[in-house]
Amino acid sequence: MKTLKVLLLAVSFFSLELQALSLQDIIDKALQNNPSLQAIQNKISASKYNTEASNSFYNPTIAYSQNTLSADEPMSQKNLTLSQKITFYGKRDSLENVSKAQTEVLKESLENAKIKLVESIKDEAYNIWELNALYKTIEQYEDVTKQHIALSESYTSTTPNQHMGIMSAELTLTDLKIQKSTLKAKISLAYAQLSYLASFNITNIDIKLTMDETLATQDKLISSLSNNHTLLIKDKEIKKAQAKEENADINNYPDVTLLAGYAYREKFDNFWNVGVAVTLPIYGTEDDKEQESKEMTLLAQSLKQDVKISVDSEFKATYAQMKSSYEIYNLIQKEALPQIKHMFELSSSSISTGGDLFKYIDILVQKLKLEQKSINALASYYRYKAKISELSGEL
């Protein structure tokens, strides 16, 4: 019975390996399993303890001392002293705010990492679709070429000039086989990369791409850049820098240490000692750190502005490329392919009556290149679309 259960589990696991997963399935599993995301989550969990610790009092210190005087001497004593540092009002809250700000930076970093992971998975999935589409297209052309070589060979006895056409077709056939072999290797590599990104083995993906009927305007898309998580991280880093600046400012105020001690004298009366110690910020260290924290706040603000310029620039470049891919695809589909399809049909019917195979192969190669460009344009369109989604902060 146990063996049967193990066998069923193995079969179930194997069937999952072979099952074609949707892109959404892959993304969902990747967001759950990715070690890099888990590492950031662990940092967030750890930061909670740091926040709790930052608002705690300093540990008290206890000290024991004795001198070497004879017990007959009044000054002979053994001392036990307890001291407790009391921070200036608001310092612990200030440190807690710094720690909380750091946690917010980590949380935003986690969201940003998720978004970038999704974009990378999409990019690789579209790459796989492109490679598979190119492979299938080449297979179709390979079959058509073989059929027309066979047809032309049947005319060689009556039409001697067919030999050059057949040789050209056979060279084309060899080139198609080379392309197929290259694509096979690329597909294997792409699946390996996708498996790495998703953190589990993927051998088959179910994905279909179609061109959008209309292209979204640049103005409509650019408004969503306010949700860019790289920018939002910079906002959190500015708040963290401001919290550190407040902490540096309050550190100019001195802390107080309370002391209480008990002195034991063997032959004389014992007694208590009480005292107060205050730190004296006389060397300007705190002032220097305060100025440093102000500069770091200005730095964080400048970095945010630099990132904003970078994001805007990257968006415009990506949109321009997406628009170009959209236009190329439609030009090929609506103008170029209908024209060459007609030429292809005329040449194909000519072959069936003993026409020149050389001209037919030339048109066949032109049509193949156009279809390949169409596939490239469609895949590129989706890759640029995924990049814009990533810049817009879409998960």
C-alpha cells in the first residue's frame, strides 16, 4: 500500500512537470518560492526586533570594588555600585522612528523586487514564445520546401534547367535545419533561465500572444509612473534620513546616569552612596553628526530626483520601442505579407506546372523573413509592454 502511494505521488509530480503552465501560474509560484524575496522578508522580520530593542532602556551596570587598607582603617571598604543611564526625553522614540523608517524601506524594496521579478519572468516567457513561434514557422517552410523539391525533381527529365533551382532549394533546406538547431538550443536555455527565475523546474509553458487593436497613448501611460517603486523606495529613504536627522538633533541634549552604591566596612558603620552623572557634549561631535545627517537628507532628495529623471527617460525610450514594434507588426501583417502571399501563390502554381524553382525559393525566403520579423515585433511589443508595467509599479 505504501509503495502504491509513493508511485502515485511520483506520477503526480511527473505529470506536473509535463503540464503546460500558464504565465500567471508561474508568476504566482515564483512570488511564493523565490529565495531572494524570502531573504528580504527575513530582513523585515528581523527589523521588527530591532525596532523593539531601539525603544528599550540601556542595561544597568553593577560594579564591585574594594581597597587594600586594613580593616582597622575607617577608609577600608568594599563597594557595590549600581548605575542606570537615562536617555534624554524623546531619544528612545527618535531611535524607534529611525528603525521603523528602515523597515518601511525594506517593505518597499520587497514590493520592488517582486515587480522586477514578474517583469523578468514575463520577458523570458515572451522570449520562449518567440523562439517556439520561429521554430514552428521554420518547420512549416521546411515541409513546403521538401514538397517542392520533390515536385521539381519529377520535372528534371523534361525540364533540364530545374537542377539549379533544386540545388538552391536544398541549400535553403540546409539553412532552415541550421536555424532549427540554433533555436532548439536557445529554447532549452530560455527554459533553464525561466526555471531559475521561478525557482522551480519548468519544461512547458502555455502562452498565446496577439497584437492589441489599439496602442495606448504615451500620456495615458506616463501618469502611472507615480507608482514606480524605485521612486517610492527613494521616498522612504528620505523619510529615514529625516528620522536620522531628528535623532542627531536630539543627541545634542545630554543623557543622565543615576548611581547608587553601598559601602561595607568591617569595623565601622556601613553607608550608602548616591550620585548623578551627566554627559558633556563639549567636543562638537554631536554637532558634526547633526550636520552630516542634514547632508545625507539632501543627498537622499537629490538621488530621488536623479531616479525620477532616469525613470522618465527609460519610460520614453521603452514606449518609443513599443510603438515601433506595434507599427512594424501591422505594416508586415497588413501590407507586406498580403503582397508577398500573392507572389507566393503565383510562384507555387508555376512550380506545379514545371516552373522555375529558383524564383520560388527566393520568394519563399522573403516570406519567411517577413514572418520572422512579424514574430520578433510581436514578442518585442510584449516585452516593452512588460517593462512599462514594471516602471508603472504593476505587480
